[in-house]
Amino acid sequence: MIKAGILGGGQLGRMLLQAAANYVVDTYVMENDEDCPAAHLCHHFIKGDIQNYDDVYAFGKNLDVITIEIESVNAEALEQLEKEGKKIYPSPEALKIIKNKILQKEFYKNQNIPTAEFVITKNKSELQAHQNFLPAVHKLGQGGYDGRGVVVLNNSEDLSKGFDDAAVLEKKINISKEIAIIIGVSNSGEMAIYPPVDMVFDPRLNLLDYQISPAELPSQVLWKAEAMAISVVKGLKSAGIFAIELFVDPSGEVYVNETAPRVHNSGHHTIEANYCSQFDMLWRIMLNYPPGNTKAIKSSAIVNLLGEPGFSGKAIYEGIEDVMKSDDVFIHLYGKKETRPGRKMGHVTIINDDKASLIYRAHQIKKSLKIKTG
């Protein structure tokens, strides 16, 4: 039986393990929290630090295949494991590019992939020298995740909010639409491309608020976006699954924003709304099966269930019964015992071919399902 390891035990690991139940595979998870969302679904749980070389190497040395559910893992240990014949998804080289936002932006530039104009700043002192570059977005080179490590600097008064560490200062683009495209890449290089999704972000938390799939795009913009996403994946030269986030401006120009070398929030709808989910696709790739069918069965929307502002502690789900009475929704709770403001606690997928109904239902669910404490 193939031994497969997942570094990280959050909700992405949990959903990967749910998909793994359809295959003959022995699953291992490493995380430092024994109560993490993925802990009770794997065959073998190992408590350890995914950023520590020795822990990651010890975890992987007896496995056949290894994947990640978060970028902040020790890439050097994965490089050594790859040298010893372990299959790593994504490749450690691709991971090293993506996990550092400075290297990631330079990768786009070197590959001639359109992205927002940027400069690199090493500290706050260097940031002060780029006042003429504003308005811009300051992104911490390493360590940012789920909206953390990103600040918008509109004018010189905002410069104090910037990072006193290596970071990317990215020229603000006039965005009319944010989209994401997920691509699976087999070991032979065959690509499976999911339809793009429209993403709507919570400006306060800088987290995905809800999304609609498939995205409404003019044909020329769609072709451009898909071509750019393919260019990103080809340049990374790695098997695995990749989520490419893109900006579309009012004139229809497309820019790559960021890439995630793993299953991604923008692909959660694929569990119910597509013939092959992003999670099933990754298992197909890792187990060397043919890629699945990425076509949508129906149009869909996702609503992220986030911890309510002002509530920290044991989670209580208000309004969940009313939502569950609907025949077009699928609720996924991540099993996190503790809630806090803005924490991802679950998501709801809505299936409906009428876009207006999807948007209405998404807002309705956001208003009625609240995660608080007792």
C-alpha cells in the first residue's frame, strides 16, 4: 500500500483525507496540534513542527509520496527527501519559489508573465524611499497567510504600517474583477484546467468572502487568463495542483496576483459542483492515475464561514439548522473547537444554475449563519 504524507493538519488536509477514503492509500499527517481538523481522519498522526528540518525529514523518510496543505514547510528537508527518491507535490523547487513572495514576483517577471509593477524593500527605511510608488500593497516576503502579512499603503501617512523586513511593494491595480484558476498537472505533464471562479473578498479581513463559479468573463479575457495560468504552471515545472489568482482591470487586461502550489479555498466548490474535485485530482496525480474531469456539473457559490468579530472561545453555530433545511446547500464544518474573529471555521457550497439566485443565497447565508461563543 502506498504511504502518503500531508504536511499540515488544517481544513485542507481534512478535505484531502476525506477524498483519500476512495483510494487504497495509507495516510500520514504531521502537525503540532493533536486536535487539528485533520488529526482524527488520517491513519497515522505524527506530532511535529512542519517548519523544522529534522521533523519533516523524519516524517517523510519512510513515505512514498508527500504533499503540503500550507506553504510554510521546511523546503530543505523536502529537497533531501526528493534526492532520496520520495515523490513530492509540489516539487521543493517550485515550493521555494512560491513560498517567498519576493521570489514569486521575480519568477513572474523572469517568465514574462504580466503582474503588477513592484519593487523590493528590505526594511521600513527603504520603504520610505518609495513614496512616489504609492498607492501600493506591501506584502511580507515570507510568513504571510490568509490576509496576514499584507497591508495597503494609499499615501505617505500609511508608510508606518509597512513591514520592517524583506517585502514586496506592489503597485495598486485598478481591479474590476478577481478570479482564480486551478490547474492539476500529472507526472507526465498533462494538465487539467478547472473553469475560472469569481472571487469577492472581505476588505476588512482580506479573506475570501464568497465566490461564484464559473466566472463571467468575455471570451478574450478568459483565453488570456487561462494562457497566463498555464504559463505559470509550465514555468514551475512541477506536478501537483496549483491555484493561480489573477486580477482583471476595466480594460480587460489580466495580471497574475499570486499562486498557491496546493489545494485552495477557491476550489472548495469542486467537491459538489464538478465531476472531479480538486482534492480527488491531487490524489489522482500523487497515485499516478489519469487526471479527472474538471467540468462543472452545475454553477455554484461558496460562502466562507468565519468567526464573528468580538467572539473568541468554544464555537457555537447560530442559524445552522435553517441553512440545512435548504435543498441546494452543502455545509462543511472544519472541526475547529475554538473560534476567533475572522478564523475560517467552515464553508457552505450552494448549487444553482441561476447566478442571481446564487448571489442572493450567498448573502442570505452570510446573514443567517453566525459563528459565536456561548
